Amino acid sequence: MPHSQPSAPRGRVRLARGATPWLLPTAATAAVSLLRARRSGRWAALAVPSAALTAGMLWFFRDPEREITDARVVSPADGVVQSVMPWKDGRTRVAIFMSPLNVHVNRAPLAGTVASVEHVPGGYVPAFNKESEDNERVVWHFDTEIGDVEVIQIAGAVARRIVPYVPRGCKVEQGERIGLIRFGSRVDVYLPEGVEPGVDVGQKTTAGVTRLDRD
């Protein structure tokens, strides 16, 4: 059976799984400081930045529902196409840079089975730098109707944790949530040989919506 996730009405925005360790302490600090602000100038000084930080966290960890595009390959990430590069083995790598303003929940580019999911330790260079090739990452391989599709979630300078949602051997639907990268980062998709890229450098993408290939 496919790995299912709770459905929500279209247009509803929920919080991403994996947000709690970051959000709860921030929200608790904001709540306490706001309650005590009337009695103490020190707490009042803390209330404004802590409330603003909580609001920022809520925005960052938003996880909106999406109407998944009926296409062969869809984008796994919200962001901007950083590069479209032919690979020596015939595949094409599409690299998508995600800023802290983007939704950071990633989705399966097409239906299939998770053949492998591997965490690879590494550095935390800004994800738009060439040196980010050695950053911490999670490498996914999906067994799909068009062959093996590799997706790599790459941590950035601020992102210090990648949270996979589905294990090896699990079946996923196209556009299904597969994991979260906390804060700025990058996602690479390797299109199999014979699959032509349908996006250009600088183009904005929406996870589950933007088509990555062309007929």
C-alpha cells in the first residue's frame, strides 16, 4: 500500500513535521515574555523579538496543501533553478536553491518505491556555493516507471538537520511529502537519460506543481 499522509482541505496550511524542536521553545519563550511584559521592563524587551521570531518560525515551517500537477516529473522543492547540468552518465541534474522564505517541505517528483535513503555527513557551506557539493545531505533513490530517479536534499549554512519522512521500501505517490530541510538549502534532481529538462536557470519552482521535464 502507498505511504499515506493525512489529507487536509485544499487551501489549508499546516505546520511541517519536524518543526516542533525549533518552534516549541521559541513559542514558549514568546508566551511567557508576553504574559510578564506588563510587570517587568526586561520581559517587555524580550517579548517583541521573541514574538517576531515565533511568527517567523510559523511562516518558515508552513506546509500548504498542493494540487499536484499531472506530469511525468514534478519539482520536489520550492525555489529557483540554480543550474541544469548534463551528467557524464547521460542523466541531467536540476539543482533548485531554496531560500529561507520558501516552503522547505520536499515532495516526491514522481510515483515509485523508495529504493534507498541515505544520510551523508558533511559541511554547511551556503547551498549556492560550489563547495556545497560536500555539504551534509540525504540521498534518495526512487524506483519509478522511467527508471531510477535520484533526489538529493542538501543542507545549507543555516540548515543543520534534514528530516526524512518515509523509509526505504515505502511506496510514494507523485507529490507526496518525503522530508523537510530546516532553513536555507538545496535540492538536486537527476533526470534519467532520455528525459529532457523543461526548466531554465533562474526559473521559480513550486514543489509538486512545476513540471521539470518536457515531452
